[in-house]
Amino acid sequence: MLWALAQLRVHRPPRTVQVGQTVTGDTSAPDQRRRASCAGPHEGDHDADQAWTFVAPEARWYRVRVRGGYDAAVAVYRGFDDRDELGCNDDDGGSLNPRLRVRLERGESYTIVVDGYHGDHGPYELTVEPASDRDDSPVPPASRVPHEDAAAMTARCASAPILTAGAHTGVIDPAVASASTSCGGGGPGGDTIYRLVVPQAATVRIRESSAFDAVLELRASCTAGARALACNDDAPDTRHAAIETHVAAGTYFLVVDSFWERSGGPFTLDVAIEPDVTAAAPAARSP
């Protein structure tokens, strides 16, 4: 009986949202079993996510925004396949309201999942709108989205410098490009890779600034098909990118990529790693 109820919950008819429309929901009453990749692990059994169906009326860039009174996250999936995540954002510009820019194709159906970081939940507003004129500048067509060079990535990740908390500077050589990111059009320009060693469960925040349009992606590993934990192109504009996600203890890889072919240059990173207090000490018990 419980299994049947669970199936009804998962297969509830999807909500729909149209371009230019603002809809409301409440993740305190979740109806899906998807977890946005940038939302981190959920606390307890609360799923804290709701799904919306969006059919793109034309091929172009769209902006997906969520406003809520809690730490929300938003992800966009192609069709109903939760393995094909086109992008995910947790915090935008230092706020708890996520914003995501994705390129969608005319007539195609997409699933927008509103989630909560660490299972946080509450009421929200979801808006899907055309991207701004600046976002609508010419973009790499789908045929130019790069395929990842697995052999080159294996070699580069093995020798990737370790990224620690604090401020860092780097330079992307436009001629060195072997990664393909899950957002930012695949990052067809030059890229560089860092290794991030996290000794205990923590929240990782990385902010990037540059004169070129950069893309940040944090990965669970560096092998072919590595899962993206977080990916961001613009936050809040094309000269900045930012990601924030919760990770367990382990080794991760940060790809700093560039949105345009044959682009790159100097950049700065501001890295914060905040260990979980609860992971370092046992939870207090009630008397």
C-alpha cells in the first residue's frame, strides 16, 4: 500500500510553466524524487523538490529564476530524463535565490526542478523568461559543443595543481581545450583544471572573475562521464561565474573553462571551504 502511494506521488501530473509566466509552488509538499546536482545531499527523508514542464516556443537562451524564503536550487533537464541535466544553480550573486541560463530548442520539452539546498524547503516563485539582449549575443551552435578528450583529461587531471581556500590567480591558454562542461555551451574555449581535496564534509563556494566569459564546473571525478556537482556560466553577468555546493570528504576537480571558442586569459578565483560543524562532532542529545 505504501509503495502504491509513493508511485502516485512520483507520477502526479506535471505542472506546466510558460515563457514570461511566474508560477508559485511549495517544496514543503514535494512531488518528485529528483535531486538537483547542485543542491547537495538532503537531510533526513525530505525530498524538497517539485517539477515543472516547459516547452520552448523558440530556439534561444532562457533564464530560469526562483525566488523563495529559503535556500533554493533549480535545475533543467532535457525531457524527463534526470540523467540529462543541462544546468543547475544554487545561489546567484551571493543570494539564496538561484538563477540559471540555458539554451533550449524550439518545440522541445524540458523539466524544471525546484529543489532545496540540503533539503531546505518552503514556498517559492518560478519564472521562465527570454534571456537579456546581452545573453542573446551569438552563441556556439550545438554542432560546435565540444566532445571531451578523455585521454587528455586523464593526463591533465593527474597533474592538476591543488586548489586551496583563499584567493588564486590563473591564466587560460585559448589553445588548450580538452574539457566539455555541462553548462555554458560545453565550454568550447580554452580551459584549465584544478584538484580540490576536501578532508571532511563541507560547503564549497568558488567565485570567478575575468575579462572573458568563463565557465566553472566542479566534478566528482575526472574520468569520462564524470558527474558535475555544480556548473555555472554567468553569476551575475558574463564576467563572473560562481558555484556553491555541499560535498563529502574526498577529491574533486574544478574545470575553469571559457564560453567562446579560442578564448581565455587571466582570471581570479576566490575559494571558500566551510567544514560541517556536525561532521566534526557528534550531535547533541536531548536530556
